[in-house]
Amino acid sequence: MTSVEKIIEEYETVVKVVDHNAQETERAYGGYVRATKGKLQEYITGEIIKLAWLNVGGDLNRLDINSAKIQIPIKMDYVKKIKNKEVREYILKNIGHYTYGLSVDKHVFIDRKFVLGIECKAYTENAMLKRILVDFHLLKSQFPDILCFLFQLESQLGGDYSKLSDPSFGSCSTHSIMSYFENLDLKIFTFLEGEREVDKPIHKIFKPLPRHSVEKAVSLLEDSLKRFVGGLSL
């Protein structure tokens, strides 16, 4: 059964052995560590989604969490503006092939309707945030009502994202970037206190996962999911 205790236990189990396992594997050390921490955050997020849905009285049979690629079609306004007639007509002739498949880490469906997406990161800095915002912007072109979240273990965004304060005032640079994506309201949630330091990774300098962080993330998703318990209404 999903629980806050189980999430914390899994976090501690993985983080405390990842350095040892990385040295034993045939894979490159850095790649193994990054992949493991990324998968850990995806696991934590998936468990939090299920726990939040159960807490508001949701039926797990109505819930689907996946990361299947969603095809984003080419915009016809773009095609019409292509000056080269040959190129324009070729694209129009093959228009069904002109899509781009993308996904974020967790797509949450209720009754088969896409209601929220969560990107999961071991840490985020602003160059990575730009990519996340573009992905969500493209998803919202097809699903304008989805709610958008970034769940990160640690923060490298600056400001007070790493202080776990409530409210979080964020950082000047992050807010400035997000201001250019007016169609989405990205909610950023950080689990571990203290700005990420490159020379003090959590698999070497262990940071505990605070219970209140997990509970706060669960509460955040409860507020977003409770409206769907009695049926879909956005």
C-alpha cells in the first residue's frame, strides 16, 4: 500500500546505495547515478499521485499514469506562410506525417482524460527549465486545461526554491523565463532543503527526505485532483 513512510524508505534505500552500485556497474558512473536519481524521483512522484488520489476518495481504476508520446501536429498557419511553393505543397500533400512526439515524465489521466502533467527531476537549473516550459507549452496546445507541475528533489534555480518556504517567492531569473509562457502556470515543488551543490551530491552527502515535504506534495496534488472525484469538470 502506498504511504508516506514507504516513499521515504524507498528514497533512503536507493540514495544510500547508489554510489556503491554505480562503482560496481559496467555503465559509466555519472550516467548510472543520473539515471538512478531520475528514476527515483519518477517513482516518488508516481506514488504521491496515487496517494493523493486515494486520499480524496478517488478510485484507482479511474486513474492512469503514463508517459506515452503525444503527437503534436504541425500548425497550418505555419505551413501557409512557407514561401517556397514546392515545399509548401509537399508538406500539404504529406500533412499527416508532420507531427512531433513528446511527453513529460508523468501524464495523469482520469477517466481517460488528460488532466495534469508532472516533469520529474533530480534537480533543475534554468537552462533545463526552458526545455520543460517548451514541452508543457506544446502539450497545452492540444490539452489547454491540463495542470502543469515540476517536481524536483533539489533545486539549482536560485532564489528560495531550495528553502522549502511557504509561500515560495522563487527566483528572479526563473520568474523572468516563465513570464514568456503566458498560457501555462507551472507549479514548482522542491523536496530537499538546500541548494544543489555539484561537489556535494546527495548520493555522497546524504540529505534526508523530510516527511513534511512528501506530505506537502501530496496535499498539493490533493487540491488539484479532488475536483475530479465526482466526475470530470474543468
